[in-house]
Amino acid sequence: MSAKESNIALLNHLALEIEALLSTSSGEFDSLISRINAENPWFIASEIKRALNYWSINLRQSVVRNWLNSYKFDEKKVSKKVLLICAGNIPLVGFHDFISVILSGHHVLLKLSSKDQKLFRYLLKRLEHLDSTFSRNYTLINEPVKAFDAVIATGSANTSRYFEFYFKDYPKIIRPNKTSVSILSSSVSDQQLSLLAEDVFNYFGLGCRSITKIYLPQNFDLERLRLAFESFNELIHHHKFRNNIDYQRSINLLNKTDFIDLGHLLLIENKAVFSPMGCLYYEFYNSFEACVEQVKQNDDLQLIASDFSFENSISLGETQSPHLNQYADQIDTIEFLTEFT
């Protein structure tokens, strides 16, 4: 069995372990969640379980094979060292890159975010428990390294510019901070608005696939958003989220900015696409088609979600559940890893 086939089988076993972990109640798992939450208060139990559930589905052998079938892998190609610098905005956000490097036959120099150490390390330990030789696939690093062949790094706009300069002589994928928007048609249903709420509130809106701006048809009844978003009212009890809401409310009152206060979210009419945590920007349009074409020109966007399907759009409610071949920034990670020299 080739190393790739062995790792596909191993990831399938991990998927089954995660599924079993999520389906049973155990003090060990509760303790793990508590430790993760202490490390990063944004990683609450429901969001940790959301991330784990995603991987329990997408690490299945059939899913991984379907993902990799369209690529050609050279089993004789010499393994290279790939420096992977992970973000920590949502749980396991760097895990897709990690398995991409492993399955491409390379060695990962893994730099974890300080915000997402414990959950990632837990999965690494489970993989090593299933196969004691798995640790050969990666090296955890904390200090700067010089001996590597390629780089995959994710960061803010500022750190991405630094990465571009620092790694200018290496094959690389550098991902700057991006966000996502939604364009709603005049026929959007209440059920679809409830799905939009998931795209707005899941992971507290911290993901690059989280919706931070919506485009609405003229005369759209904003009361419909209030009703659709009610199911996430409990987020106001999260102290850090509540602090953000209170801060944004105060700032907008001082600036005399009009807003609609939903209690757990401020709706603000604004042409920008990056809204602060606790706020959702909205903008009215006259023509759906013209709006789509205009929004597509924005390089700051990870994706566009809509109730009306058009080229490269994502359905409402699916922004945080990408297929394995729906790559961040539309840069094919596997293609990069199989072709760089």
C-alpha cells in the first residue's frame, strides 16, 4: 500500500473516531472542550463540535478519494518540506492544508496558531494512536525555520504582506484576510433567511467564509431579518461577543450612525464589506444582475452566497461546509503541492 493510500485509510479511521466521540457523552471529551475553551474563549462547545462534525464527514474514505481522483500523483517524486503557518480564527481552520500536504506526499513543518493548539494537537495524537508512524509526516515548530521548500501561510492583511516579502523566493500560497457577502433576491424565503443566519452567526462570524455584508432588493422588509436571526439570540450571553456588541453600539451612538438594534446584532447600512463583530452591513440594490457583476469585482471576497444560483455562488446555509475541492481564495492547494519543484 502506498503512503497516500495508507493515509487515506488512516483519515477514514479518524473520521469514525470523531463520529463516535460526538455521538457519546464522556467526561474526557467534556474536559477537552473545557481546555480548548480556556485557550480560546471563542471556541465554545457548539463550535468545536461543528468543526469536528465537518471533519467526521469529510475525512471519510469515499469523500477523500472523490476529492483526489482528478489529480495525478507521482509516487516516486521526492518528498519536500512544506512550511504551514496556520490561522486560528475558527477551530481547525488549518486542517485542510495539513491533510493536503500529507496526502501530496510531503512533510509538514507545522506552525500552529496560539489560538488553535489544543484541538489540532488532539487530532494529531489520535492519528498517532491509530498509526504510530504517522508522526513521520510532520514536525511541530515554534521557532523560525530556514530549511523548507515551499510555504502555505494564512494571516491578516498586514502579516500577509510580510509573508509575501519574507517568502518571496519560495513557491508559496499566501492567504490574506478575506470576508464573504450575500446577495438576496426579491423572492428569498423565510426559510432561506434562517439559513443566512447560520452563515452570519456560526463561529461568531470570525471565518473568512462568514457573511459580513448583505445586499438587499429595494423595499426589503428588514423585520424579516429580525425574525430570521432570533434563533441566535443566546449568543448575547457570551461575554466577549456581548462586549463587542456593547462597544459597537456605543461607537455608533457617539458617531450618530443610524443602526437597527436586534439586541445580539446591529444592522448598519454601509457600502463596505468588512463589518466589525456584532454588526452586519447591508446595502440596497436596484438590479440583481448589476449587483452580482459589481460584487464579483471585489478582490476582498472569499465567496458570495445567495438564494438565487449564479456562477460561483454558494447556497445559503452552506458557507461553512465547503467541499474539499472548494479551496480558499480559489487557489488549488493540491495542484500547487503536486506541481511545485
